[in-house]
Amino acid sequence: MGQFEAFVGVNFWTALFILLNTLVIFFVAKKFLFGPVMTIIVERQQEIDDLYAQAEGARDTAQKLQGEYEEKLSLAAATSERLVKEATVRAQGREEEIIREANARADAIHAKASADIAQEKKKALNDAKDEISVIALAIAGKVVGRELNAADHAQLVDSFIKELGE
């Protein structure tokens, strides 16, 4: 072996020792380095997977909440539209009621005014009748030269008014 060593330039025992050292370092590193490093890598991967799962769940929840929000928003819009329509209908009904009340009051005022006018006209006619009867009685008394009783007086007044009306 001496010539082999001289030719290759490697000592067999040195190479064997280096190989054994390398194997010992490998097993020690595997036990104390690779195991904990792999454990840390697996834990980190699990944490990342959990974060992705949480993010996915949050996204699903956000989409669900967005759907509920849009549904509530459309429901609120429909409700507000319905309320506006109902208020409009109530307002129109109230408007018609107010107009009917105003027309009824106007009719009542008109009827009262007409009745007052008729009453005043009748009163004016009666007052005119009384004045005319006094004047007619005075004229008739002078024409006839005598006093008239109440029946003659009423008859003269009626005939005078009829002639005036014609």
C-alpha cells in the first residue's frame, strides 16, 4: 500500500478517519440541527397555513356581510319608496278632504249669506211697506177725507203694493 499512497497521495487511515468524522458530524447535526430546524419549518408552515385559512374565512365572512348589507340596503330602499308612496297617498287624501271641507264651508257661508240677503230683503220690503202704508194712509185720508180703520188700511196698502210691483 505504500506505493498506492505515494501514487494517490492519500493515506488510507486518514481518509477513513475523515469519513468517520464526517458521518459522526452528519448524525450529530441530524440529531441536534436538522430535527429542530425541521420542527421550526413545520411549525412556520402550519402558522402560514393557519393564516391563509383565517384570511379565507375572513374573506368569506366579508363577502357574506357584503351580501347581507346589499340585501338590507335594497330592502331599506324599497321600504323608503313604499313609505313615500303611502305618505303621498295620505297627503292626497288629506288634500281632498281639506278641499271638501273648504267647499262645504264655502257652500254653508254662501247659503247663510243668501239667507241673510233674503232676510234683509224681506226686512227692507217690510220697512218699505210700512213707510209706504203710512204715506198711502196719509194720502188716502186727505183724498177721502176720513179716517180709515185697520182693515181698510191693509187693503189699501196691498193694492198699492200690487200696483207698484206691476
